[in-house]
Amino acid sequence: MRHQLYAARTDADLVRGLRENDNLAFAELYERYWPRLLDAAYRRLHSREAAEEVVQDVFVSLWHKRHEVLIQQVPNYLLTAVKYRVIDALKLRMSREQYVERTLPQRTAEDHSTEEAVAADDLSGALLHSLLQLPEHTREVFRLSRLEHQSVPEIAEKLHISPKTVEYHLTRALKALRVSLRDFLLLTVLLQWWE
């Protein structure tokens, strides 16, 4: 019943509620704009997973900045935020593609199994180090999602937290890992270039 009351509210009312820490106002904004934002991100990224991650990042950021952000038009604000997150995602994708393009021409028919094993170990070590930097709860949610392939509802039930909290921890983990592993990959490219 209460949810229907929120569905009837204007965007301006929901933004006021958001600034006052009203979870249901946030949930209504999420439900109201999620499909539209996902569609906008997907049209540019051509990956549902990447698009979902972008939209999640936007909503997590909105919640964190709820007290300071001034929103005149909710759709414009959210679509602009998605646009900039998509640009960041495309830049990251281009960096990865450039990394692959730079390393592929150097490969020959010779046996590189030792080098590949060392590189895999280095990457595993960087991933493990990055995971250990995460807060314990975030690390556990990431482990259940990405290593044990559990769904958001399964994780929420297992850890006795809301699905939104699970999504928050996943977004936080992915963002931290993206930054950490991007630095590792850039360092690897620089070291190969320097040799």
C-alpha cells in the first residue's frame, strides 16, 4: 500500500524524500528510472552486464550524494550521470583493447608458457591483493557473487541483508577492483614498452 503512495509522488517529492534519507523514495526513483537508464547505457556499451554496472554506479553515487546534490530535472540528471559513466567505461574498454593490441604483435611462435604462467601469477596476485583491500563485508559479497556464482537474492538471504545492500557492495567491489587492476595493467604495459 505504501509503495503505491510513493509511485504516485512527483519526482520533486521523491528528491525531497531522498535528501531526508527516505529509502522508499530512493527505491521509487530506482524503479522509475532504472529501465530507461539501462537502455541508454546498453545502446552505447552493447553489453548488458556493463550497462547494469554503469546504472548501479549512478544510483549508488546518487544515494551517497543525496544530501549535497541539487536536482532540477531527475531524468536529465540521471541520464547525464549515465553518459559520463558510459564514457568512463568506454575509456577503460579502449585501454584494455590497446593493452591487448600492444601485447599481441610481440607474440611469436616460440614457447612462452613460463612467461604466461608468471603473468597469470602476477595478475592473480594483484587480484588477491585488491580483494584483501576491500572491507570484509564487501569482500564476502563479491566472493559469493563472482566466485560462487550466487544471485543477489541468494546472497541477501544468506547474509541477512537487503538486495540493495548486496548491489551496493558489489558495485563498491567492482569499482575498487577496476581501479586497482587498471593500475596493474597500465604498469604491465609500461614495463613491457620499456624493455
